[in-house]
Amino acid sequence: QLQLVQSGGGLVQPGGSLRLSCAASGFTLDRHAIGWFRQAPGKEREGVSCISGSGDTTTLADSVEGRFTISRDFAKNTVYLQMNSLKPEDTAIYSCAARTGVVQTMCAAGPLYYTSWGQGTQVTVSS
């Protein structure tokens, strides 16, 4: 059974940094693309970043390009989202998710392609 457990998040001042972790169990990271999504109050869920099963492909939303980095540690079976230069508009609930299905190792933009989700974690950027 695919399971994702998140850690990290919290309150940070504008310009600060946070790192989110997404620990996988029941599968290895090379078998699934892992995406990070966020949802702010009153807004739709949006894709933030993704890393493919091979690790050859990573994606970042335009809004976080140059500030966020996605990476993974096979030994820990964990994907990370390093968030730097945080802005108030980054405030949201962040969730990681594993893509499943026929092309499950490839990143996809929409959250509907991902069917195993972490529990979500709040990130608040405020002074």
C-alpha cells in the first residue's frame, strides 16, 4: 500500500526558508513520480513541483521558479521541497502525492493524476 508521510512546514517570516519532507512507504521512488501541490484558502489546488521516477525530470511552477528546489534521497525513500525566499503568497497547505496509473513514473500537471496523498502541512509566511 502506497503511503506518504509529510513533515516540515510551519510559520516563517518573509524571505525565510523551510524544507518539507515526504517519506514514502510501500513503494520505491523510482516507481512513481512525486508531485508537490499547495492550496491557499479560497483558491484551487495548484501544482508546485514534481520529480519523475527516473529523477531525470523536475518541474517547478513559474511562481516558485528560482526559489524552490525539489530533490530526493533514495536511502531514506524521501522527497524534499526546499523553499527559499518565501513570500506571503506562498502561504498554503502543501501536500505531496504519488502518481499512479499506466505512466506513473512521469510528471503530470494536474492533481487528478495523483492518487496517493500525504496528510498535508501548513506553511504560513508572515511577519
